[in-house]
Amino acid sequence: MKTVRRLFYVDIVTAVAFVAAAFLSLSFFIDFIDQLGDVGQNGYTMIQATLYSLLLLPGHFYEVAPIAVLIGTIYTLSRMAQSSEYTILRTAGLGPWRALSLLTTLGLVFGVLTFIVGDYLAPLSERQANQVQAMVKGGTKLGRSGAWLKDHVTTPEGERSYSINVGSAGPKTLLRDIRIFEFDGDGRLLRRIGAVSAQVEPNQTWTLNDVTLTRWAAGGSGTSGGNMQVPEEKLPVVVWKSGLSAAVVAAAVSPVSSMSTIDLARYIVHLSDNEQAAQSHQIQFWKRALYPFACLVMVGLALPFAYLHARAGGVSLKVFGGIMLGISFVLLNNVAGHLGLLRDWTPWMVAAAPSLLYLLLSLAAFSWLVRYR
């Protein structure tokens, strides 16, 4: 059995590695070409463009890992079927369920590798890639409306709540285009703090630079009709005490793709505590947690190709159909997240449904081939 296991594992791992290398080479080429337009601007060099493209590779590997597993496994099993190697193994006593257990073990190994890369290496490398661009381009834009955070603190004057808007994120813990709106316990706007930049300190304080402080207070004397008095004050530096940890701030201003499963869980708790919508992050959390199991689905989809017969014809077409089926799984997995967000479906069901559907499909195809073919 050790010889059969070695034959399976060496051939499949080699094929999967070759397919993954091909996908990663293509991804690197596309990213590098995309960066060439910025080379020469603000001191952005070819070396930095190359480094940025290389740092994105772990994230690309995480995305294409299930497809690489599918293509590599299909190629290996269909080649063994065409050369009658698999027929000889079946004659020697390799039953269908033993073959399934061998591939399941290999699928678990691929799943663990995918999880490690996706949860540790890819977020770290993507944050480094964002730092490379931020140092050259002056910051990372956070969309048209920026990133919003909420905070609640209790002060000697009473309960205070804050709505914080960040326009862009610079290198490390530097933030730009800050707007902080302070409300009292009754929801009345008390003041607005606008800052050109802010440095987030480890002790949950923000050092705000070039600050414009606007206060709202009920008017009476010197105003007609009880209008609001809105005095403004400009200050070079203001130290603002926040209740937000540096990890929460980093999660709010970072792309979701650069967040690990633990970071997503912490940020979801923060959003729920502040009564903010967390549906999209919950879906992303469950997709991140369950995505490595897609490698098991892929080996399940590939196993029926070991029972193809070259004399029956159409092997190439069937292999192509299997690859397209795997690609459709990835597309459905991505579409399911958007549908779940629009329809407000349960996050874990949205993330698990495509994998369960294709796993049942692969097991049904495998059972039919074993029983009738």
C-alpha cells in the first residue's frame, strides 16, 4: 500500500505544483504589467513594482489553490486511466473507497496548506504590499466615502459616542483626512474634529495634526431665534483618547483580503458591539474559514476521472468538462457571497452551500461510475 500511496501522492503533488506555478506566473505577469503605468511617478521604481507583484503571490495562491488541486488531480488520474495504470491497481486490490480515502488524506493536506497560506502568509504579504504602495503613492485610498468607525466612551461629562471617518491610510499606523463627530448621550452633535493626518499610538491615543475643531452649543445671547453658535478653532496638534484598539483601526482601514480569520472575528465583534452592519464581514469570515475544505471537494470531483476508459472515447472532452465544473464552483462560491449579502441570508450557510452542493455532486458521480461502469 505504501507503493500505491507514493505513486498517487508524488504524481498528484507534482502536477498540482506545476499547475499552481503556471497560475502564479500568469498572475505575477498581469500584476507587474498593471504596475508599469506607475513606474517613474513619485519615485516608484521597477524594483518596487516587482516587489509589490511578488508580495501579492501568496494571496493569488490562496485563490487558485482549489482549481490547481482539481486540474492537477484530474490530469494525473486521467493519465493513469489512459495508460491502464489505474486498471492494474484496481486488479491488484485498490477498491474505490480505498482510493477515495487516499485522495481524502491528500485533500486534507492541501486544505491545511491553503489555510496556512490564506490565514497567515497572504494577509502578512498583502499588508506589506500595501505598505510599499503607501510609501510611494502617499497612502491607500479607502473608497469614495472612506472607512467609518464607531466608538463609545464614558467621560466625567457623561456618555459620549464618536463617528470616525478616515479618508486614506498611510504607511504603518498613519491615517489621513480624519473627521471625528462627537455626540452626547441624547445623540446631539457636540463637536467636529477635522485633521489632516493622525498617528495611532499603541496606548489607544491618536495624535492629530493640523486640526480644525468645531463646537456646537445652544445659542442664546447675541443670536436671533436661538440659532446655534459654531465657533472654530485651529490647532497644530491634538491628542485624542480613543477606545479603539490599534487592531480594530487596522482592520477598518485594511482590505478584507488582508485580514486573517481571527482579525475578521475581532472586527465582527466590534461592529456588533457598536450596532454596525457586519453581514459582509461575517460572510467573508465563513468563506475564509471554509474555503480550504474546497480542496476536498476538488479531489472528490477529480476521482471519477480515474474510471474513464480510453476506448470509450471523448476523454479529452470529459477532462475539459471536469475543469470547467471546477471553475463553475469558484464562480458560484463568489456569487453566493454577493447573493447572501443582498438577500440577508445566514452567513455560514452562504459560505458552506457551494461546497456541500459540489461535494454531493462529486460523490453521486463517483457512486454511479463505481456501480454501473
